[in-house]
Amino acid sequence: MSNQGPTGTWVIVFSFCVAYFLALLPFPHWAEWGRPEWVALVLLYWVIALPHRVGVMTGWMVGLGVDVMEGSVLGLNALSLAVMAYLAILLHRRLRVFPAWQQALAVLVLVGLSQLMVRVISNLVGGMPSTMWYWVPSIVSAFLWPWLLVILRFIRRRFVVT
Amino acid sequence: MVVVAVLSLGLMFVDHRTQYLSPVRYYAAYLATPFQYAANVPADVSAWVYDTFSSRESLLTENAKLQARAVLLQRRVQKLAALSAENIRLRELLNSSSLVNDNVTVAEIIGVAPDPFRHEIIINKGAKNGVFMGLPVLDAQGLMGQVIEVGPFVSRALLISDSSHAIPVQINRNGVRAIAVGGGSLDLLVLTHVPDTADVVEGDILVSSGLGLRFPRGYPVGVVTRVQHDPGESFAIVEAKPSAHLDRSRHVLLVFKEQKQLDWDDLN
């Protein structure tokens, strides 16, 4: 195993592509506020599972992709996702031994923090109406985490991503 | 981490304050376009399924309805042709610039901004189709917004209801001018700085005034829904509802304005 390099890069890239697709998928009007932060969730999974491969820099580049796709100020999501990846790397040893529901709580905090950053910066560059609905996506994301964890773990083992 | 943070902050500053990153965005759109199209596929498929499997009767009813509508519209167009000819004659008499027919292209909405705070749509026409920054976007009912970001094949338009958007309007009945600012909700425009004495009543139709040279003149923008005079406020509180179906339209019109000034030679 030691002479074998990292494998399955395409699986990681593909998972982010799917996350982008889901993030752009049009939602019905009433469900717009509940859109989970797909990209952040997938990033969190890979950071916790493979911290030696997916880290701050990956988070930054993935976030830049989100900025391009959503047309927000370049660097906005990049910064928030990079910070989130950094915190996840700090916590990854602890997170791995948590049961899924406890991980979900941590995900709530991490995604919430990244959303807070996005919100603060968006407020600086242009006004946003203030409403508490803004926090719904992080809660939805936390609820989705246990299922996403199972799916992505299966994919990681099936395609032997190391 | 620090490097990344500084890099992002620098990037945000440059992107927000200057135009240096516009070419970067333009070429990055090549990467983003496939995702934007892909995200539209489920909606397309459901529309296709609906069209394919809808019953013959419902199609027949729809056809009859559309035909009746076409006749109605045709009649209106006949009248309009005479009226616009008369209008041009009168304008020539008044020695003002002639109103040239606007050049219109149809585009399709292939996406909306996933962030509910930002009222933006993505349309399937880009720089390769002649779209440019600030191009007005309309639907069949009225003005929708303007193009704010142009990619090679798709572009992004800001809707008039976005809280960072404002459009100069005029009341159709008496020509009172105002600025309609987006209310942050898809069915709300707010008219700012309207004097308490201004003649505005509920039901007034707002049309674009063409001031500011961004939007063409005379397209419907909204209908006044609420006028309130609060003695404690310096201005009247006036709210309006956009005429365009901001959340329902599928096809939009891009208006390429050709404003031709009448020369002295033309007149003599």
C-alpha cells in the first residue's frame, strides 16, 4: 500500500460536480429557503474522511466554483468554505468517533458558521433583507448529514478512494 | 489558511470595486454553463412529459383558447399599427426623435439564483448572441429586469424586484415621475421619494420613463397597490406590484434598443 499513490481523484471531483448540480437545481418557490448546502456537506465529508488530500486549498477552489456559478462576489464562498474546511480539519479526529447524530450537530455549527460568513460579507457588499429564514439551510443540511454520510462512505469504499 | 483568507479578501475587494475580473468571469462561465444547463434538465423533462402525455382534449381546449387569444391580439395589433403611424407623424411634427421599433430577441430562462435573497435569472443567450451589460429583459406582461453579467452562452439578469435594483418610472395616467426600487419580494416594488402632494392613487399603471437611458420608454413596470400618507413621514408610502410574471415566465424578450435621432436633413 505504501508505494501506491492517492487513488480515486475522479470520484471526489465527480461528487463535487453532483453537489454543484444539486445546488443549482431549481426548487419550487415555497421550498427555496430550505435548500441544503450540498457543496459544503460534500466538502465536509471528504475533509473528515481524507484530511490529507482534501483540505483548505480544495475548499477554497471548490468555493470559487460556487462563486462563479452563483454569480456572487468572487472569493465569498471560497473564503467561507476554506474556513469551514480548516475548522473541520482541526476537529476531524473528534468528529470521526462521534455517532452520526452528534456529527450532525457539529455539521449544523460548521455550516452555520460558513453561512454566517457569507451573510456578513454579503451585507458589506450589498444590502440584504434580514430574516431568520436565512438559517434554515444549515438546519436542513444537518438533518441530511447522516444519510449523506452513509451514501458517501459507501461510494468511498466501493471505489477505494484513499 | 491565512494565505487563503488574504487571497479571498483581496479577490472580493478587486471584484467588488473594480472591473478587472470581468474577463475572468467571462471565461469561467465556460465551466459554469454545463452545470447551469444540466440543472435545468429535470424541469425540461417534466415539461416534456407533461406535453407528451397530456390528453387530446386538453390540448384541443388549449389550442382553441390560444386561437381565440391570437385573434384578439391581432385585432389589437391592427389598431396599434395605425396608432403608431399616427404617433410617428405627430412626433415628426413636434420635431422630436422618432420612435424606432425596438429589435427584440426571445430567450429562455434556464435557471434562477439559488439564493432566495437575490432575484436573478439565468437566460440562454450570451455574448455570442449579442447580449451586453444592461440589456433590458421583458416578458409578455412587462419589464423584468436587466442583464448584469454576460457569459459566452448564458447571461445573468437582475430582476426589478431585487432590493438592489431601481428603475425610473412614470405614472401612465398623468406622467408623474418616480423611482421604483425593488422590495426584496417578488411581488413588491417601492416608489421612493414621492411627495405627499403627488397625484398617485391605487391602480395607477407605472411605465418605464426611459430616463437614465437604460430601459426603453413606455413599457409597463407595475401597478400601484398601496398609497399611504403618513404625517410623520416626509414622503408618501407607495407600493406597487410588478406587471411582469417574475416567478412564472419561461420565455423572456431581450430588447435591443435602436434610438435614432432625427437629423435636420431628414426634415428638410
